Amino acid sequence: MAISDFFFAFVIMLLLPEPSVAITRHYKFDIRLQNVTRLCRTRTIPTVNGEFPGPRIVVREGDRLIVRVVNHIKNNVTFHWHGVRQLRSGWADGPSYVTQCPIQMGQSYVYNFTIVEQRGTLWWHAHASWLRVTLYGPLIILPKIGEGYPFPQPYKEVPILFGEWFNADPEAVIAQALQTGGGPNVSDAYTINGLPGPFYNCSAKDTFKLKVKPGRTYLLRLINAALNDELFFGIANHTLTVVEADASYVKPFSTTTLIISPGQTTNVLLSTNPNSPNSTFLMSATPYTTGQGTFDNTSTTAVLDYHKLYTSKMPLLKPTLPSFNNTAAVTNFTSNLRSLDSVSFPTNVPRHIDRRFFFTVGLGTSPCPANQTCQGPNGTKFAASVNNISFVLPNSTAMLQAHYFWQTKGVYTTNFPDYPLFPFNYTGNPPNNTFVTFGSRAVVLDFNTSVELVMQDTSIQGAESHPLHLHGYNFYVVGQGFGNYDWEKDPARFNLVDPVERNTVQVPSAGWVAVRFRADNPGVWLMHCHLDVHLSWGLTMVWVVNDGELPNQKLPPPPSDLPKC
């Protein structure tokens, strides 16, 4: 069932007591099948507690969160708490076969972790195959009691979740694509809070309405939970003030259009018209894509409904959004993102770097198996890679278990290259051989290593924007540009004063992005493209961070109920 009303500011105050110390908050996730109708089709989909999108989790900074997951469906399931740093709680991070074996049908697992020095909008989602297309929801972290926002207190707070709807079973869609080697079928609609909006077939009633009052300020907590698409978003005749990105405060700036990639969150302030409007305003999301394949070129729409003032005779105003391939609009928005860099929220970007890495990210191919017809380029199968290595998940032991018990043989190797083994003109003509190498490889870092990572898009199978997400860490985006990264000129332009802090960043189409972070969280941490088709094709790698010397720098032993493979 759809989330019908997100006005919860006062509800939060009622639900959350005001202790002087952090408390433990308990949730239970029952994974069951539920019939849901969209676009005149009823599908049986996996849900959490029968809800689509899933239930909202609300905590405060410093709280301990315990979520008991019980799996009642045939699919193996895990859950990832996207953007939570998981300090010394890597057993709760969630990616299947990386930090845990999946929760099988009839089994359960308790995710147990503490929110440490984080506040803002994050989200949770399934992290096994394509199940997150219906298994996702908001994770709202409120400031500690007595600590407000570094911007005007909003009248109300409203989560806005962007998603995708498939008339077909998404698990069948990706299974067919992996079998045939071609691109998967695209979704049939985008959604806002689970609803497609009035411009899709049979969807006039399946429209989210945000009821507002004139002259008020609303905090919109935007979450892109879409499976495979970056999205432009705007509201007709309204300006938005950006105040947060990926649960990190930013210097406020105004915009009429923003870009949000899968995995990213953005908080914006919406100031409503102080006078009674004579129009109905629409909010819309449309795709941004630079790839050469097919994509869902539709728009999802919701209504900004001025409370008790709406009539059917009012003009319907749509926002003007950029064209689907408008990279300039993306660059214009992202260039405005800067960390707040205040006394309370300082910018701690590493200045001294211990290890530097250069990763190429992009698409490639693999040979078609014998006695099989493949639908990829020139009869091959699509693949994706980092430094030309397409990641293969282990299937008998989770990597974190293997690391903790020093039993990595046959699970993964530690020879992931720091730089491409075969340099080429990354954004020019692609090399003759586009085949990737397959393997379960990782980079090993000593505790507290300061890292600089440059990620370079490639033109193999076409240049494309890739939203890269790093588990277990935030990082500072110190630079980005187009073309091939210049080792002599580009570092001189790095922003080491107030770079934006994120957990998911776009590698620009035919460009590069540079990030820095400090490896102060022991464990095994996935880094991957958050376009799930690319994740399925292997655009993934793993960082292994060793324990430090002090007791509070070591990974605790696994919980007793950790699922078995």
C-alpha cells in the first residue's frame, strides 16, 4: 500500500521521547508478498510489513537501532542502511556475500548498530539482486535533543521518495538480461512515494498530493530510490533552497531544478506562496541519462496542493526540467554543493595523503559462452568493471567473515590494482579489446590510512555517468572535471577548504571525480555503481580496512545469529 501522508513533524515529537541520553529503538521487518496495483496491473511484490514503499524509521543522532528482519518469501534477502557509517558494526551493513550471507526463507537476522555523529536524511533498502525496487524506505536521523538545524526551523517535514515500477517481475528482468548478455528491459514508470502520477495510464488516482499552507516553509527530504536512473526534480513556479546532501549540511543555495542520483539524498526548503494561489502546481521528476541504451523516458508527477484552496478549475502548471541528456544542468547544480564548514560542523578533509588510487569505471564486454547466442555488442555479453576487473561475489562465505577469521583463501584475493593495468585514452577512441577480467579482488588498507581516489569514466561502450557509493564511509568530493584526468594540472584546482561530503557521487560522463577519506572504520566495505544494472554487471570493488592497535579500533566478533550461506 502507498504512503498516504508524510506530514509527521508533530508526530515525531509525540513518538520520540526526550531523554538526556541516547536510547535504543526497535523495529521489526516482516518480508512478505503483497498485491499492489499500479498502471492497471496488479502485481505480487515483496514488501516490508505489507507497505510499499516501506515503513519510515525515525531515530536521533546517537541512538542505537535494532531491526529484526524475518524473511517469509522465497528470495534471499539482506538490508543495507544506506549512508550509515556503521562504525565497528560492519556486520550490520548488509550487502549479500560481502558482510553477511543472505537471510533465507524462514530465517531471521537482527541488524544492530548505533548512529554516531550523523544526522539528516538517509534510507534503507534491500541489497540482494534487484529486490530493492520494492524493498526500500526512509531513515530519518533527527539532531540530538536541544540541537536544532543550521537553517530556519521548517513548519513541517516531508519525505519524498523517487522509485520505479515494473509491470514485469524485476527479478525475471535482470535474470533474462544476465542470461542473454543484453541490456535489461526498462521500468514502466517512475514513482513519487510509490505513486506514478496522473500522466501515466490508469494513474489519475495514484498521485501523491503534498498539502501545504500559504506562507510556510517545508523541509522536503528527497531520496532517489530508483533502480537505474538519475533524476531531475523541480516544482512549478517554486524555488528550492538546498541545505543538505547525503545527510551532510551544505552551504544553502537556491535552485529551481536539482539532480539526484540513485542512492543520494537531498534536503531542500520549500517556501510556499504567501498569497492564495490561483493555480495548481505540479512537482515532477524526469530522467537524466548519457548512455547509448534504451531508458525510461517518462515523467512522474505529484501535486503541490495548497490546503483547502484547490479546485478543479485552477490552471495546472508543470515545472520546466532539463532535457534528458543535459549534462550542463547537472554540472551547474553539483558545482554549487559546498560543505557548511562551520564551527559546529567543520570540514575535516585529509590534507596529507598516504595512498593514491586511480580507478577507471565503465562498461565492457565478455565473450559469449559456447553454444549460446548473446545479445550484447557484436554477439558478446555486457559487463562492467573497475580498472577492467568485473567483480564476482563469493557464494559460500561472506567476505567479512573470511577477513575476520583469516580464512580468505578461495573467497577473495587482495591484488586489486591501484591503477589501470593497461592505460589508454579513456574518453577517446576505445581500445580494440573491450573484454573485462572477472574476479573477487579487494584493496587492503591499514587502519587510519588517508586515501585519495580519482575515478575516471571511460568511453568503452559509450561514456556514461555513474553514481558510485562507498559503504561504511563518507568522503569529500575535492574535484571533478571532463576529459582525461590530468595528474599535473587538476590537483592544483582541488577544493580542500569546503568540499561537499557525500556517500554517493556521480562520476561525470566522459569525465572524472576525485574524493578523499580516512580509513578509520575497520571491516570490509563495498564500493559500487548505484545503477543496479551496472552493479549486476560487476561495476563493484571492495576495500578491506584492517584493525587498529587500540580496542576501539577493532572489529568486534560476529553476532550469534549471523546468517549462514
